[in-house]
Amino acid sequence: MTSLDYAQMFRLDGRHAVVVGCGGIGAEIAAGLAAQGATVTCLDKDRAVAEATRDRLADPAGRAHAAYPVDVLDAPSVVRTAEQLGDVDVLVLTAAVNVRKRLLDYSAEEFERVVGLNLRATFDTVRAFAPRMVERGSGSVVALTSIRALVVEPGQGVYAATKAGVMQLVRTFAAELGPAGVRVNAVAPGVVETPLTEQIRADEAWERAYADKSALGRWARPEEMVGAVCWLASDAASFVTGSQVMVDGGWTAVDGRFTPPFG
């Protein structure tokens, strides 16, 4: 007889999930976690963004979803927030920034900004929340990486380096926290229709080129990232750790997509 309840293994009832970065994809992830039964705390540098996402989660069951302004670049503030929130079962990290420039054109300030938010803040935030998970002997951490953790293009070098670095942090946290029952994984989106990609989608040739890179021939919608995150957060992924789930429409599988003539 299995110890896993197949009817409930994707559910998150009774669990406290924290989503860091609640705009765009983060807002959809918060909604998805709440729909699976989790009580969600929304953290974002912009209080209005955090509160708007929380308000979207209005729950007739009376779960006390919450929102707080938190700047993940302020490590002591992240630690204080983690202490204030108490027991957290699921931690999802979505905050990131990109500066599209060739490496020789990057300024030191731009380099520090991208590395600081994408890599250092991931390191600091997991370190703030994981100790209590370790004490309790359970927890799931999900970081959003990117296809750029695996493949690059001109102008994406620093961003790609940080996403590859986040994946190595994920693997190492998984190795170090696994014996305590804490799982750490990543979800790697491809190109997603969000406000941050409006500039690209406004250029018809650029938008089409990216769409054609995937096996599905289109961009992803933000809500299409939610299933992988909820799965990794749930008991359905109880033996999954140190993994990177590609949600890229086959971009990294087809490697450049060209359909040659046959016959």
C-alpha cells in the first residue's frame, strides 16, 4: 500500500507558500499555489504589486493571504521577514533583472545590478528561509532560472551567467539540505509574454524569431509556468530535488529549429 494519497498529492492544503517577486509570472504562481490550497504570502519590492497579487487571492475559505514590501537586495530585511513569517513550507523565487548589452559594453554598475538581484539575492533569500525548513525537516524551494542557464545569444551574457549560477546554487542547496528533508529545484521558462518582453514582441521579426525557436512555434503565457511550480511544491514531486524543469516549449530540445527538406 502506497503512503502517497494519489487523489491529494498535487494539493497544498494547510501549507504556507511564500512567493518572492509578484509581478508577471510571480502573480500567476501565487494564484496557482492558492488554488491548490496553500496560504500565500506575497513579497515584492513594490508594496502595491504585492498587495494587488494578494487581493487577487481573496479566499471564501478564510485563508489569511498576506503581502509585504521586501527588497531582496537588503539581506538583513529578508532575514527579518523570514523570522516574522515563521513556518514556511514552500518558497518560490522569481525576482530577476536583465540588461541586454554585449559584454564589452557592460558597465560595472550594470554587472553588479544583474548579479546582485539574480544571484546574490537568491543566495541570501534561501539562506534566510531554509534554516527553519531544516529544523522542521521539510520544505520545498523553487527558483526560476531560464533557458539562458543553458543557451545564450549576444547581449544575454551576464543574465545567462547568473541563471547558470542560480542553477548551481540550486544543486548545491539540494545536496546540502536534502538530508534534512528539504527539496530545492528550479523551473526554467523559455520566452514568456510579460511586460518585460514587450519591447521584443513589438518587433515583429524578433517576436517571430523567438516563437520559431521552440517546437511549439509560439511564446509562453505566464500561467503556463504555474503547473511546474505547483508540482515541485507538492508531494507529487517528493523525490525530486536538484532538478531544473524546462518549461520552454521545446526550445532547448530542438536547438535552433530548422526543418530540412526531405526526399
